[in-house]
Amino acid sequence: MTPSTTVRSPLRLYGRSGELTILAKLLTRLRAGRGGALVLTGAPGLGRTALLRHAMDGAGTEPVLLHTTAAPAERLLPHSGLHALLCSAPSPTPPPTGAAGLPALLATIGAPRPLLLCVDDAHAWDGASRAALVHAIRRPAPGRAVAVLLTAAEQHDGARDLAGDFTALPALRLGPLDRSASHELLDRLTGGRADPGVREELLREAAGNPRLLTALTARLTEDQLAGRSGLPHPLSGGESLLDAYAAHVDALPDDTRLLLLFAAAAEEHEPEGAGADAAVLLRAGGLAGVDPGRLGPAEALGAVRIDGERVHFTQPLLRRALLRGAPPARRRAVHRLLATVLDGPHRTLPRLVQRACAAGGHDAALAEALAGAACPPRPHADRAAALTRAAALSTDEALRGERYAAAAEHAWLAGDPGGARALLTRVRTEPAPGRAHYVRGLVALRDGPVADAGEALLTAAGLLAPHDRARAVSALLGAAEAAWLTGDVPGYVRAMDRVAGHGTEPALDHFRAGMCAVLGGRTDEGHALLRGCLDADGRTGDPAALLRSGIAALVVGDVDAACRAGVRALAAVRAHGPEALLPQALEHLAYGELRAGRHAPARVHAYEGLRAADRLGQRNAAAALHAVLAMAASVEGDARACAEHASSAAADTGPHGLAQAATLATWAVARADLAGGRHTRAAARLAPLVLPGPRQGHFAVRMLAVPCFVEAAVLAGRGEEARVAVEEFTGWTAWTADPQAPAQLARCQALLAPPGEAAARYEEARAHHARSGGDFERARTELLYGQWLRRRRRTREARDPLRDALVAFERCGARSWAGRAGGELRAAGESAPAQGPVDPLTAQQRRVARCVAEGATNREVAVRLSVSPRTVDHHLRNVFAVLGVRSRTELARLLDRDEENPANP
């Protein structure tokens, strides 16, 4: 294999900010004349030595001692202008100075000034040398500050002895890199040019180990990195690292190591992370004449963890190292024995998987059996695994490609887009591209440029139409969705027109015809068709059909029907899957709740959807959910949260062409500006979205933002632009069933009306609100009416609408808007209610504060409020800052006083 010339060594440490902070504190203490000590532990390849060298580089003017077996102890090597000593012994031999000589050597090095002593792989030293080191650490020269930084292999015999010597020494355990850090490192290694599928394969194989990721990448050619030629299976590279993992258990008894090999092989038929079934190991061990209780030494060593009826490897790479290091004949024998004990019809697929692992090459009959087992009601993840094995065993190249493509589709449906991408890199045959294009398009639709997704899905539809009509229709619907997300009305209609030629069921045909009619300007016809498909889709349990029903309801303007469809779609996905639809179901429901004016439920569903989108690698859904959260924050008055969510959405809306989410996010920030009295800024943000022009906002959202623009534009002195927007909004109101539209139109007309007509328009808007409900929009109308009355010195009349506005804003948690209403009410001569300690907080901050005051931890608060612990931490910091408290105890006392002395109503 020719190494790729694009691979580069990393120039910095990735994903180690916490560890670097701890090292910086150690060096800061040393510079201040205080000593300290730290042991860095971790599995091989996680970067212990890299962190040690980083500390040496950052030591400043302090001497760093360097000692290697290649140089005599008396030789001091300069390191960054300092004396440097790195104690490193590849074999358990004492350092050249001997056990007794190390303290004396340290005492003679340099003047009595701060000293940083670094010892790499201290577990490799013999006991006498470690004892000398302990003595030197515990009894430094008088008046000298010494900081000691050691590295030791995790759970190594020597490391345990070392831990016994340093019971009071703080230890820092390195774990694998997280996905984000692994991505950054891989971008550095490949110059960011790796194909997405190749990237996923490398990240999966490396399992967060930076040295292994570097070694695997170095073995690939340019064509392999770019996805132009196939990857070797398994990937090569990192053999010495895996040998180091395997060496961890070399000293265990033979029967224990055999049981470990059984456990490693048994995980081949289990879901990732599930571990091995202890009952299977019991039966396999019995057939092999090994007592399963002999796993005890491996558990004592820390190689495995026995959790109830499951056996888990503490290091995933140890499992891989054991399988790789076993002789092929022995490994196949283990798999065959496991296949023997996996009897019964409920274990058909695990048995076939073990037989596939035991196969020495292609086996058409076994491949056919595996493909036949990949059928309902098995979960999509199991079907993907079975088809992957079947593809590897297939003798026919075309059939192999078709099975890899099918496996990729099931991996995608199971919520594993990375696995789907990796499997698609193995499709190299002509008959498979139709399905491969289909899966690539589906993955890109949720995690890539949606215009590219649309083209891939249109291509897939053409290739699939002659032999797979159902997937061809699904591909066209996906292409239409891609066009919708980008705001491409003609593209949406073209994709939907192609659906008509495939003889779909009546409900889908009504949806297609209705959407095309609405977008083509035939509003009445389109609404009639869409209303007809609401009931038909509502009776099905198909999540995709229910989501279409919700879309139809929103287009018609029936937001309550949209929410009902969203609730049913979410329930269907949770009950039956597919997992890949979970973020979309939560997104649709959150948006429906937002349109209905129920901002708190919208926020809860959006946060849950965001967690699902992040877990499933669906950045496009995450961007849309961030936009929904920005909208909710703009109502609740949390301008900072609104800006953060809008910024998070913008990270992908531009690169991926998500016009709908981008419009929502911009509208949210503008509405937060409006709440804060920044009318000119709000009008400037919204004008390009709602007025005619090249930067016009998404067609499904822009009319919804018009009332905000009109209010901001009138207050900013841009009345003529507001009149242009109201003209189009009037036409939209005539055909939408959105319950808020008539009231919003009357409010807009009141803002633009001459003084003699404005009051009547406001009263008309209030009458519409009385019929439609919705606290937030009604409160905005009451606020504007009260402002209008007060500015005409009709202060007594202004108090009633302003009071109603204040109460309604408080009811829906709109803090900034309530502040505006309270200010207007005071200006009208009425004292607003006295504020309690928590009144300056947003609604979500109040909830977090109350939970914390009750004694809940951040994690418990996160579970209770359905948010992430990081979100709780963010809100809690803001609570402390706003209320001027410094601890949870102070917060609890403050809230207790608030409850004992409530503000006067």
C-alpha cells in the first residue's frame, strides 16, 4: 500500500483542553515556588507522552530534567534553552543512575530553583528505581520547589504498584477523543479532503485513539482517501498499537485468555456496546472444557467488566486486538463453536453471523441465508449487519454491491448515517447505483447541502423507477423536500409532478396535487385537496404520512390539526421507528406548537429533537431546531439565548442551503430586537425577507414575519415599506386558515391608519383575538393599542389594554415584552406590580433556579426539564449573574425569602 502524501503529523493536541488546563495549573504552581505532582494514565495511543512533552515545552524558564537510556545520567540535554531530563525505559531496568543515585543526582542539578521532573512510562521501571523516585519526590532538596509529572500505562501491573507508592498523588486518566476532536485531527491529517464515507470508516475503526487514527490514515492512498478506490477491509495500520493492547492480558492464564477470545468473538453478533452474553460464554466455555469462572482474573486486571448477565471489554480496542492477534485457524474455531451454542429459531441471525465470521472466503449459500434473515420484524440495525456480512460473502460482484447499498439504507434508517456512508464506499458495481444514490441522497438531505441531496434523489428516482417503484416515489418526495428547504418552488413542483406518474395511493396523490395547486396560485383548489388528505393521512400509523398531514395542515393554516398530526407521528416513531425520523417528528411538532403560540412546549420538543439530531448526526434538522429555539427565546425575552441559537442555526443554514431555517432564525433575532426596543435594527433585518427582491425570505415563512416587520418599520419611520408588505399580507390572510392572521392584519392596518381610523382597527384586532386565542399575539396588540392611546394623552383608556398586555405576557413567559408593557403602564400613571427576586429571570431560568434551590443537581434538573446538563449549567451561570448570588446555598436562601414575602399584587 502506498502511503498518502497528504497525511501530516498533528501540530497540536486535539480534544485535550481540560487536561491542558490541569497541566497549566501545575506549571503555574511551580513558577510560584510551590511544588506538585500528577500521574497521567491511560490506554496506549491516547497521548500520555504528547501531554508530557507539551508540559516540557511550556515550562518557561524552569529546568526540565531529561534522562534516557541512550545517554548517561550526567549528560544534561538542553530543551528549549533549559536543562531537560526525560526518564524513559522501554524495558523494566533501573535508570543508569541506579536506585540509590537518583536523589543525589537531582540534588546536584542546577541551583536550588524550581524543577520540573518528567518521567514517561514509569510503569516500565523496576521497583527499586521507582522507590528511588518516590524518595526524591517526597524529600526534595530544602528550599527547592519540585513538580513531578509521570505517565503510566493504565491498569498495568507496574502501574498498580506505582499507584500504591503514590496514594496521595493526583491522577489524570485520559479517555478516547470525542467525535468532534477526532474530526479535527482527521482534517489535519488529510487536509480536510477525505470522502465522508472514508472519514466515517476511519473514525469508527480508530475508536477515538489518536495514534491509531494517525496510523490508519497514513496507510491510505490519495484515491482511497478521496473515495475513488475501495478501502481495504479490514483497514491496515496501527498493528504495533493493537499489539500493546493485546500484551495487556499476556500474563493471564491460558483458559482466561481463551474466555476473553470467546467474549470478543461473541460481540460480533451483538449490537455495538451491548457486550457479550454471559450465558453464551458459559455454554461455549463448557464445550471447550473451560470454567467460565476463570474470567475473574481478567476482571481483576481491569480488562473486562461483568455487568449482570453481560460481559463488557473496558477498552473496545482490546477486543479488536484479541481477535486480530489470534491465529486465523483458532479464531475461526472459536466462531464455529459459538455458532454451535447459538441454537433455536430466535438465534438464527446470531448463528449465521458467527458462521460468517468462521468462513474462510466467499460463501454464496451462507450469504443468501444472511440476506434472507435481514427482513422484518428485525430492527434495521440487525438487518444492516446481516446484509453487510452477506455482501462480504457474496461471490457475484453486482450482488455484493446491491447488498452493501441495502445495508447502508438500513443503517441510515437505524439512525447511523456514519455507518451508511461507510458502507456506501464499498459499492463499486453498476446495478447498485440506483439504491446507492437513493441512500446518499437521504443522508445528504439530513446532513449535507440539500441541493446536492435533491440531485442525488432525482437521479436515484430515474434509476429505480423501472424495478423499484416504491423507492422511486420516496426519492422524488425527498427531492421535493430538498427543494422546499431551499425555497425552490419550481423545483418542488417538478419533483411532485414526477410523483404523479407512479400511481400512488389517493392520500399521497391529494397531497401532491394540493401542494402543487397552492404553489401554483390555485389556492382554493389546493386547500380543498389538502383538507381532503388530512383525514386520510390521519387514520394511518405511517410516520411519513402523518408528517405530510402536518405539513398540509400548516399550509392550510389549521395549526391545531398540524399539532395533532405531529403528536401522532412522534408516537409512531417512538413505538415502531425508524429512528432516523425522530428528529423530523420532533421538529414538526415543535414548529406546530410554535405556530399555535404554545412556546414552552415548542421549546421542550425542540430541545429533545436537538439532542436526537446531534446523536444521529443530522445537522440539517439540528439547524432547523436551533431556529425554532431562537423563535421561542425571542418570545421569552432571552436575547442572548436567541442570538446563540440563531448563530448555531446559521453555521449550517448557509453552507447547506437551508433557506427556511435561515429565515426563521433571522426573524427570531429581529423579534428579539423588537422586544428590546431596537426598532430600526429589527426593520433592517426583516425588510429583505418580506419585501420583494432577490434576498426574499422563504416562501412558507415570509408572510408570517410581516406583522413583526410592519410594527418595526412603522416605529422606525419606514411606513411606505410597511404599506407594501401589508398589501401582500392582506391577500395571504384572505385564503389562509391561520387563526391569528385576521387579528394580525387588523393590527398592521391600525399601525398604518390615520388617527381617526386607528382605534377602530385596534378594536377589530381585539375582537379577532377574542375568537382565536393566543396570549402572545393578543398581548402584542394590546400593548400597541395602549401605547397609541397613551401617546394621545388618553392615559385612563390606555391602562386597561396595557394591564391586559402585561398579564398576558407574564402568562406566556415573555419577560422582555412584559417589561415593555410594565413601562408603558407606569407611564400611563399606574404602578406596575412590585418585582420579586426572580422577576428579572427568563421563564426557563426561573425553572432552573427553583429546581436547584430544591437541592437538585444539574443532571437531575436536566432530566426534569428535558434539556441537556450543559444547558442547565448555562442557565445557572446566568441566574447567578442576574441575581448577584455566588452559590446554590445563597440562591436557595433568596428564593426562600421570596416565598415568605411575596410581592404585592
